[in-house]
Amino acid sequence: MAIKPKFAHFVLMTHRMAEMRDWYCTVLDAHVVYENEALCFVTFDEEHHRLALLSAPGGGFAERPPNSVGLMHTAYTFPNLEALLERYAMLRERGIEPRVPIQHGVTTSLYYRDPDGQFVEMQIDNFASAEEANAYMRGPEFAADPIGPVYDPALMLQAFRDGVPPTTLATRAWALAGPPQPHAMELFAQP
């Protein structure tokens, strides 16, 4: 059997070192392991660093135009809907709102935009196993709309607090029953 690699970290080039450091530490509930004027290493788990920020002296990196090709997003999984909604509420209290909340079907996701414009997905898996998720992704609902509908996370949080079961909230049927929303790709394309 071939040895499989394990994800270690990602590195972002930035001109906004302090702003990016603070944003990622807040969003990921992370902490700085090491920092100088050009590098910042951040972690939130057992890995020595999951994210590094790199700043070139004298602004040596060119700014990426909005909606250019490159990294679309990184994603972080929470154990359940309650944990995802707790993070949503904590970030909202700190003025950080999701740009694109999507009910993918396979996941319930909240996409945030960092200060440099990359997206960060906070998600839960809606299926107990990869086999169940893969079967869903091969099914008709996913084939009809592989991205999924946008939903209102504030309504989801309120419904959760009102006792609506997570198994109901983590469905496309619940997302589609809410107020009309723009298509997710329209929201991703906004600068």
C-alpha cells in the first residue's frame, strides 16, 4: 500500500501581515508560533504550523486583481452544526460575517473572505461517512445543482436555538424554504 501524504500547511503572500495574522487567529481560533517582519507561522491544532504568512520587503509581491485565478479557498471542518453555528455567532459578534453561506448538500458551509480576498470555508459534513457523501454526490439532487442554494445563517442560528433539529437544518430543503437568495456564484464574484 502506498503511503498517503497528510496535509501540513499553506502559505499566503500578503502586504497586510498584521491584519491577516489577526484575522486568521480570530477566524481559526489560532495562535502565532513565530513571527518576524517577513514571516508569521500560525497554528490551531497539534501541527507546529498550519498557516504561514509571507511578506516581501518593499512590497515585492504584486496585488492579485479581484476574481483572478489562483487559490479559491481553504476549508475547515467542525464536528457538528452546533459548533459551526457557535463559530458563526462568535465571528459575527466580532464583525466578521460570511460572504457566501451555501447548503452544498454534502456539507453545510460558510465562506468568509480574508483581508487579501481569499475565501475560507467553515463547514460540517452532512453525512456520517465518506461513502454516504459520495453516494449523495452521485445522486440526482447534487447533479441538478452541484453548488447548492445560499441560505441565511442568522435564520439557521435562530432556528437551531428554537429547537429545530440539525438534521432538518442541514438540508437543501430547509435552505430552499427560506427567503430568496442570490446564486452563490454571484456572491463569490463580488469584489
